[in-house]
Amino acid sequence: TSILLWFRRDLRLADQAAVLAAASSGAPVIPVYVLDDETPRHRKLGAASRWWLDGSLRALSKALEARGSRLILRRGASPQVLAELAAEVGARTIHALHHYEPWWRNAEKALVKEGLNLHLHHGNFLLPPGTVKTGGGTNFRIYTPFWRASQQLLPPPLPSAAPDRLAVPAAWPDSDRLSDWCLLPTKPDWAAGFRAEWTPGEAGALARLDAFTPHRASAYNDRRNYPSEEGTSRLSPHLALGEISPAQVWHAVEGCGAGVEQFRAELGWRDYGQNIIAEFPDYGARPAKPAFDAFPWREDAQDLAAWQQGRTGYPIVDAGMRQLWQTGWIHNRVRMIVASFLIKHLLLDWRVGEQWFWDTLVDADYAQNVVNWQWSAGSGVDANQFARIMAPLTQSPKFDAGDYIRRYVPELSALGEEEIHDPTPIMRRRCNYPMPIVGHVEARQRALAAYATIKAG
Ligand code: FAD
């Protein structure tokens, strides 16, 4: 009898343990992807992620066809859709990789209730979440000791190759047509900058990795904080959709010199985030520090729109928000700056920023996003403090953001090094660039005063 191979955010054939298990079972394999906007508490994919998903599913379909197989597309609540498909083809077994978002765990429970044999395999993270423990057997809260302990259990196993063929069923079940899912923008077509920057799919992921090794990887430590340069791997959307495994990335940078350790430590942040949401499934909904429930957040649609559209009058913040809008991605240093700005300079709830990122990032990932936003807010389980307020006007020259600003805020592109980070009022008028929507010193005082109310309470 046939078996189902259920793809989620693991859209690859190489180093994919569920693919391998299904292929080596010898049974006819029915690969399936379900577009699920319906499972309880399921976060619908954002618009940028849908754009990416379209390309990624096309690539996966082709790769399966090259192996004599197919990708079946269905839409609806995953447990029901899979149970129906299983009944249709007479399958009892499903192979899939582990995922830790709360809605996937709900879906898995529901599938087991349906009486299906769900085989879950590891491989989306360096180490399975829940396996790295303190000496006392508890989970880590803080990244640094978590990563120290993780390293004792690493490296991950060597990656496995994609199987040459998958056994096919006598007849294929029906599949939706991908174009009917309308994952791509129509009017307006906002994705031109996305197409210029990205190639979704496994081959695109390997090409990014190739471009990163060995030189960029070896310079990573020195260059990763400079947004004007391509100092980081830009693998995040590929990793988020699972088009490449962290083990593949880990082993590919072996021997690339000085930057490797720091780069692998960033992959460690990815594992850390998964551990947090595996333990605290509602991390995206609620601050981990309960005092933050009473935080006096402002509500200000105008300030929010200025942040979203890159019109705050802080060039580094605006460059970041426009890079996000144009390409679906922001440099990590600038993510930290724009998040701090929203939360502390504008005093808007981190959840509002998290939602905007969720909708606009091509690498939008529940764990990475909510853990980083709570980290920025100082409301998380980690050690970061609200009172750590980033100063955008200091960060910008410190990390040489001039060319980055010139690229994404073209009205300032004629300005020299002296003016680009904080143009004078006259320059702003001439360039038709707004005045700062809030002053740094005044914003800082307001933020600390707001924080004092919950610290006292
Ligand atoms: P590299 O520097 O080349 O790092 C390699 C990989 O390590 C990345 O692809 C990523 O998978 C992982 N990584 C690096 N930094 C982090 C980090 N701080 N936390 C977790 N994983 C990390 N990353 C996402 O993938 N999805 C998100 O939704 C997301 N939201 C974020 C929100 C905020 C407010 C902040 C401050 C950061 C967020 N990040 C998110 C983390 C980080 O900014 C991106 O992973 C990184 O910029 C991706 O670029 P890269 O692939 O070139 O990274």
C-alpha cells in the first residue's frame, strides 16, 4: 500500500529524513503539500512568505518529477485533508519531519487521533529541540549557556543525499493547480524587488551557500554587522522554508577559517528559538515576563505607518523598512535597530511590529520572529533588558550604513558621509526627506518613564 510523504517547512529532497525513510520503505510514495490556513491557532502565511512558497513548491515539484514522482497539492485543515487523502489512496502511514509551532503539534495530534501512523523524523535543526539540558535536567533560558551545552553534542550528522527515485503509485490522486492558490501578488505587483534578489527552492539555496563559501564565510565575523555589504549568508528564507538543512550549512563551512565559529553560533540562535517556542507555544501572543502585561503601550496609527513605510526621519530606520518592503529581507543589525525604534522610540507594542515582519519577511519564521521581538522588547525569558535602547544615529555611522541608506532612501543618495546619517533640517527640506518623528533624547526619557511604571508595579 501507498504511504504519504508530508512536506511542510522542509521543502527539499537532500538531507531530508522523511524523504529518505519514505523512499527506502520501497512502498509507493505520495508526496503532498497542504496549504493550511485552517488548523486551529494556525498562523496564516504572510504575503511575502506566500510569494516565496509559490517558487519553492514549483522547484520541489520539478525535483520530484525528475525522480519520476509528483507533488500533490491540497488545501484545507491539514489533519482532515491528509486523513481524506490517506483514505482515498488506501494509505495508513505518513512520514514527515518534526516541527514545533503550536499549530503543527495540534495537527499532528489530530492525525494520530484519526488512526494514522505518523512517523516524525528530525533534521530541521542542528539538535532536536528539548535535547539540550542544564546539569539539573531543565531547559536553558539564556542563549550563551544553551549554545555552550549544544556544542558538546555537535557536529550534526553528515548530510544525506537525495534519493534517486521514489516508487510511484499505480494511479495518482488529484492535485490542486498551484496557480489556483493565488500565492503571487497581482495588482499591484510588489514583488519585482523580490524576483531580483531571490531564487526560492533547493537549487537557489545551494547557490547562496556556494556564494558564501569560502570567502564570505571566513570574513563573516568581521563583516556581518555592516549592512552596506553582503557580509552574511542570506540563507534565512531558504532555512525558514527548509530548502536546505542546518546540517548541510554547518558542514559546508567546515575549514572556511576564522568566521566559521561565529556563523555556526548564529545557526545556534535558530535552534535556541525553537527550544523556546517548543516550551512556550504562546510566545508570540504574550510577553514572557508577566509585568509587561501592564506596559503602557501607545496606539498611534500615524507613527506606525511612518515606521512601516520608512518615513520616520531616521535614515537608518527608513532604509531598513524600505529594504524590507522592496526585498522581503532586512540585515540583522538593522532588524535590531528598527525593532528597538518601534518599541522604545515609538512605544508601540512589539506584537504590532512582529505582525508586520510576519507579513513582509520572506524568511518569516514563528520562532525566530517572536523570540527576537521579545528579545528586543526585553520582555522575553532571556536576559535582555528593556532599558537597552539602541541609538539609531550612533549605530548608523558605527556600522558604516551610508551606502545602505543611499541605496534604499534614494532621496538622500547625494549626501556625503558627514550628513547621510542625520541630515540637517535644510538638507532634509531640499531632499524632501521628513524631520524625525520623535527626538532621540525625548523618546528615550519617555520609554524609561513608561518602563518605570511596570518596574514599580
Ligand atoms: P546569517 O548571519 O548568515 O546567519 C545564518 C543563519 O543563522 C540565518 O539564516 C538564520 O537562520 C540564523 N540566524 C542568524 N541570526 C539569527 C538570530 N538573531 N535569531 C535566529 N536565527 C538567526 N530570522 C528569521 O529567519 N526569521 C524571522 O522571522 C526573523 N525575525 C527577526 C526579527 C527581529 C526583530 C530580529 C532582530 C531578528 C530576526 N531574525 C529572523 C533573525 C536574523 O535577523 C535573520 O535570521 C538574519 O538576518 C538572516 O540573514 P542571513 O541569513 O544572512 O543570516
